[in-house]
Amino acid sequence: MLEREEYVEQAYFFRTLAERLPMNLPLQDLLRQTGEELLASTKLPLAIDFMRSELEHAGVLAAAMEKLSHYFTPFQTYLMREAEQEGGRFDIRIGLQVLQAEAEYRAKNPSPEGMFLFQFEVLCRNRLRYDPGLTAMAHDPLYDEDWRKWILVVRRQIGLVDLADLLYVRSKYYQSLRALRAGRALEPEAAILFGEKEGKIAFSNRGREPLYLFAALQRHLNYPAVPRPKLKDETTDLVPKLQRRLEQLETRIKLLEQEQRQGIDITQFYNGRKPGPGG
């Protein structure tokens, strides 16, 4: 794990990059400009310089982030790789917003439970591939060995076992119900990773859409929410479209009136050019 100031600067970097992408400037110039705004006491300006030089050779940022594995996590690199794929559904602007939100959460003393649920919701909501995504999550330095083993279990069982069930059986709530049924204290079957409240919420969402589980955990336990793409407001384009449509209808009506009276004068469509000898 890096120092808090590194994640604060990472969040600013990803947010600024997402805001300036619509300016249609070369990405190298955006990296250079944003890097000059960051704290020189952090390592991020050096990382951006390396990313800029790699971008000029490889044309992508994910390759540079992968080489900086001591600074960027495998999951951050995976998100950038998916965002840079041509023809992919994961837009780079959404990818940068997700990276910004993740860096902001890392700067707030994150918990493994909150980080796992955030990262897994990113995979679900953006329809990313579970196999490489969960593999990248398992190598995050925030997780200890018990968490890594469990994430790899989820990787093998996702799609076969409901996510809520996977959370429930690794919670204190499940352990307390086992002890209550047995009438005595029992040793956990496996390492307990989630608390009592997480277990209750997971139990209540068994067999339901995983996004409902994430939303309930965010409502009750204040877990971080995943940025969502904003729907385009088509009402702003409605008036110009109607205006163009009316102009087209008006032109057609004028042509019909001319045809009924004396025929259509096609010379008005020559744009100042006279027809040649052939007509």
C-alpha cells in the first residue's frame, strides 16, 4: 500500500484526465500538463513521465502501468487495459471515473470488505470479464492471504454459486447461526471475512440480482458506490431536430406548389453553376 498522499494525487490525476479528454488534445500533452500540477513530493509525477514515454512507443497506458506494478495495482492496470481495447464496451471516460473513485476510497483507510465489493461491482456493472478481473483483484496488496484464497474461490465458483451465498457463508452471521443450531460454540469452517451486518444483508439478498446486494450494502453500511455512465439528455437536441425537420417539410411543400403551378425550376439547384452542353 502507498502513502495516503499518493492516492489523493492519483484521484486528482484520473479526474483531471477524464475532464480534459473532450478537449481533443494529444494524450501525451494531457499527461505532461497534468503531471506538472501534481505534488513533486509524490512519486506520481515520475510515474506519469514514464507512462508518457511508453505511450509514445506502445500507444497505450496499460502497458506502462503494468511495468509500474510497484505503484499501480493489478486491478488498476486491468481496468485501463479494458478501457483501451478497440471496440470494447468499457469507455475510457468511465474507466477513469472508476479509477478516480477507487483512489479516493484508498485514501480513506479502506477495508478489504469495502474494496472487494467495490471492485466486484465494477466488473458486474460494466460487464467486464470475471476471470482476469478477479485474478487481478487477488493480487491487490490490500488483501491478506485469506482474502486472496477466497477471491480465487469466487473466481472458480462465480456463475455456479450465488454471490450472496459466497458472502453469507464467510460472515459472522453465518457462524453465529451455526453455533445457535448446535447449541454450543463452533470453530469456523473457514476464515471469517465479513461481519454480522454484511452476513444479514447477504442472506436477505440470496437468489436476487447482485446489484441489489451492492445497493443494500451501500445504503446500510456506507460502502463506496461505483460511478455509472450518465444518460445523455436527448431533449437538448429535440428543438434543433424539429427545426430541421420543419425546414425540410417547408421546402417540399414549396416544390409541390411550384409543380402544380408552372413546374419546378431546376436551375435553383445549380448553386450558381450553369448546366453544360449535355444538360
